[in-house]
Amino acid sequence: MNAPDIAPMSATRNTTGIWPRTAFGPDVPARRSAPPRERLRVLLIEDDAGDAFLVSELLAEADAPVDLRTATSMADAAPHLSEVDCVLLDLDLPDASGLDGLRQLLASTTGVAVCVLTGLADEPLGIAAVAEGAQDYLIKGRVDGVLLARAVRYAVERRRAEDSARRLREAELRAAEASRLERGLLPQPLIATAAVSLHTFYRPGRKGVLGGDFYDAIETGPGQLSLLVGDVSGHGVEEAALGVELRAAWRALTLAGVAGEQQLAALDRVLISARRSEEIFATVAAVEVDLTGTGRATVRLCGHPAPLLITDDRVAPVDAEPRLMLGVLPGVPRPAHGVELPERNWAVLIYTDGLIEGRVPDDPDGRLGIDGLTELVHAYRRRGGPLDGLPDWLVGQAEERNGGPLADDVAMLLLTKGSGR
């Protein structure tokens, strides 16, 4: 055909020139306080020129706030589906008949309301179309302009309500998923001894998106404790799920009696097999504490910042050399570093790098770092604050220096023995 298949058709002309009759008589004017109606963009897919003209005239006579365009086939309509609020769809088209056209339309669009047009003998087909996902069906020859305009507007509102309900449901599912992941990242420590106290802390980063930070703690025997704090690179649900896998694997290995380098080698294999790309790695601080005798800690660091040892007169990072992070070079040795613990009144703080990577005001390009964290702990000790309040206080101080919430997640384990001050 020579004429273009898509043509704008006016739907705002009032051919009668008078107010439509109402239940209150013919001369009742519209209320001046009524807000202007939203103009809707409607695409009519109809290959019968007479039917297309009739739809245009009905909407025009009803003075419907509609910008109407027409297409004669599904192929002609496809490029314009993203530009409209509602589609009036004939179920008998040259390239789609019956419900096939509706299914094509629903598969290729989101957020567009659909009203199907049927003949008098095809009313069951209209009902089936609604069951397939259309918002409404209209029988040709059975509607006037007012009813047609109202059906279009109601279809758009129903579609918007459906989209809002869908988005709400998706948000609820994401929140439930994040909650399940968080429970996996933040387990209940398996420590029953009264000889020490364990304080846990976790906070998502600035955007509130759950990341890959994780921790766990297990009492493996009388006076024997194992602690783990780790961080998977990246942010989001996939990284969080990978953190859950690593934590669960560590707990299983620890309860099975696997320790030391063998344990970290196994975590290396878990990470490599479960990650979605080779660029993903994880840092880990694994600490084993022996409370028998004078007390001793064994520390292994895989690319992780050194824990702080806090005593009555000293705060200092553990002098352990960080070894290669997990997921980079499997099989690399990761020897332990031994730390003698005081007989009484000590604490070990294990944390993720989200705590020390916030900026500081006196150096726009600098970070808090381990030295800055050590000074903060010194300041807290001088104030005489209780150790169980240290994690919250540290995050507050780091955020104050950062000028706002920290960008990364923060996870901490604080193991204390003796005085809580």
C-alpha cells in the first residue's frame, strides 16, 4: 500500500458542538474545579479501515483525552509499542489471529495496557484474552465513545495497579532474599565457655546492599576457639551468597577437625568452584585461640587486615604477615603467626576493611587505615568505655571522619577476656 501504515488520528474533536446529556439535564456544565484529565497515548491495531475510522469517531465525539494512532498489523505496530499507554487490539489481523497476536504483544511489552476488540460471535474469545493477560475486552458495535474512553482509562489504571503490585512483590522477595542471606552471613556463634565474651557486629554499606562480608566463631574443644572474618570482593546478592558458601564451608571444616593450612586450601577450592568470574577473590582472617595455660592465639591472614590485640596498656595490630588472598593462586602456603596472650584483661578485634577504608578530613586522598583505627581504640580506652560498646563506637567515629555512611560493609568480631573496660 502507498500510504504509511501508522497514521495519527485526532480524538479530541466534538462533532455535536453541545455538552453531552447527563442525568441532570442537557445544560449542566462541567465543574470548573475538576482537574485536567491525563492524555493517554493509544495505539489501535486494526486492519479494517472502516472499524479504525469508527473507533476514531467514537473517541472524538466523546471528547476523550486520547492521542490515537493506528497500525494495520502486528509487524507495523511493533516499533511503536514502547510509546503508548494502551493498545486496542483486533484479534483478527493479517499476521496474527485469535490469541496469537495478544501473546506476541504481551511478550514484547511491559507496562502497556491491552484491550482486545472482538466481534459479537467472539465474546468467549474476549474472555479468554482477559485470562491470558489483557486488561479488558470490547465487543465491536456494542460500545459508544464514552464507554470506549472509559474502558481505555480503566485498562491503563488496572495495568498500572498490576505493575505497582508486581514491583511491591519483587521488592518483598528481594528483602526476604537479603534477609535469608544475612542470616547465613551472620550465624549464631557456637561458643559456650564463660571464660571469654564474644561481641559481633555487621552493617551493610552506604547503599544498604548486602555484600560479601561474613564471620563465624566456634568452640572446638575445652578452651579452644576458632574465629573467622572474611570479605568477598564486590557487592550484591551473588557476592553475599558466595560469602555464605565460604562461611558454611569453614564451619563444616572446623567441626570436622580440619584446621590450619588445609582448611584455607579447602576454602580456596570452594571459592574457585563457586565464583562466577575469575576476578572474584576473598580475604580472610582466621584466628585460633587456646585459652589453656597462659593463652595463645594463632593467626592466618589471606590478604586481610591484621587484627588488633588490646591489653590494659597497649593497642597494636598483630604482627602477622598477610598472605595471598583466596582465589588467586591455589596451593600457596599460608603459615600461621603465633601471638602470646596476657593472662587476663585482653581483647582481639577482627574486622573487615570497610572499617578502615573510609576517608579522613585532614587528608582528602587518605584513608583511616590500621594506624588510624589503632588510635581510635586508644582514644576509646582512655575514655574508659566498655569493650562491648567498642564496635558501634568505632563505626560511628569512622563515619564521622568519612563525612557520611561508609561505602563498604563492616563486619567485626571482638573476643574479650577479663575486665570489660
